[in-house]
Amino acid sequence: MRVVAVVVAVLKERMLKLGATYQKKSKWQVLVVEHGNLVTGQNPASAAAVGEALVRKLAARAG
């Protein structure tokens, strides 16, 4: 197993133990998760959708 895969697996396990919710789609599928002010995407394919989510959040705050 590559070092990066090990680090990701250990981080995922630790976050789940601390109560995180883990979501995943197939490789290169768009996935955007919003929680409060946090907006995150799974991969570069999610970049446009993350940007759209941020614009919605900022517009809601300004409006």
C-alpha cells in the first residue's frame, strides 16, 4: 500500500471515531458536501459545483 493511501485511511478512521460523516462517490464523480459554512468537494471534478455552492452561501448572507 502506498504511503498516501495509508495516511488517508488512518485519517478517515480517526475522523469517523470523532463523529465525522464520510461520503464518497466513484472516482471523478462530482460530490459537494455542505455543513454550516463549510463547503468541500471530493476532487477537481467537483470544483465548479463547489464554486456554485459558495456563491449561493455568499448571496444568502448578503441578501
